Amino acid sequence: MQASTRVSTTPVHDFLFADDCTLNTVTEEDMLMTIDLFAAGCVNFGLAICTTKTVVVHQRPPSAEYNAPRINVNGAQLKNVETFAYMGSTLSRSTRINDEVAQRISKASQAFGRLQVSVWNRHLNTKLKMYKAVVFMTLLNGADTWTV
């Protein structure tokens, strides 16, 4: 099954969050330069990079051979990983979306598995809890967005 998609070609160079930073570069040389500058900036502000939590996910073009980059921070080599869960998404070494889709299906399956006993329970109290948690909230949310 093929789905037509529209892919943005805008390069994103870094994502900064409260306690996370993701550096996105094209080449290994760019990554080395960027991580050196980032490490120097951290030193200037009295921050430390935890090399045990820092990983590298190298996404190569589909036609290129995979060569694991050797990125060092403060003398410690960073670990190269196949996939990485970040901000609710799964980043993968592969440039395909298969890993992300599989991860989301797995999470939905786990959530349904936890709810299955409650959903099929015949007690009125359980049905009322499900109604309040799902149906009622869906109707309230829909009432905010539906137009008449």
C-alpha cells in the first residue's frame, strides 16, 4: 500500500527543550564541529553534557553505505544507536517511517490491552466510569469544535 505524502525539505539544525538538545547535521564533520561548539558553550554557562545519556543516530541516504560516526565529547565517545525514543516519537537510523508506525501501533495495542477488562465489564459502575471518561469528554470536545 502506497500513500502519497508531502515531505518538507526545510533543514532543521537544532531542537532545544527544557533539559534536552538535539543537534541535526548533514555530515560527520558538521556534527564534530557542532558538538565541539556546543560543549564549549556548555562550559561557558557552567553546564555539563552527560555522555552516558547522549547518543548518536546517524541517518544516511538510502543509497549510501552505513558508516557509524565516531563522535567524542570531552574525551568520551558517544554511543551509536539504531533507534531512539524522543519526545513521543521514535527516531530511527532508517529514513523510513516503518519503525515509528510500528511503535505507535504497539503503544495503542498496549493501551487497549489495559482497558480491555474495563471495556467488557458488565457492571453499571464501570460503564458509568467509561461513559464519563470517554463518551462525555468526546462530546464536550466535539461541542467546542462543531459548527452549526
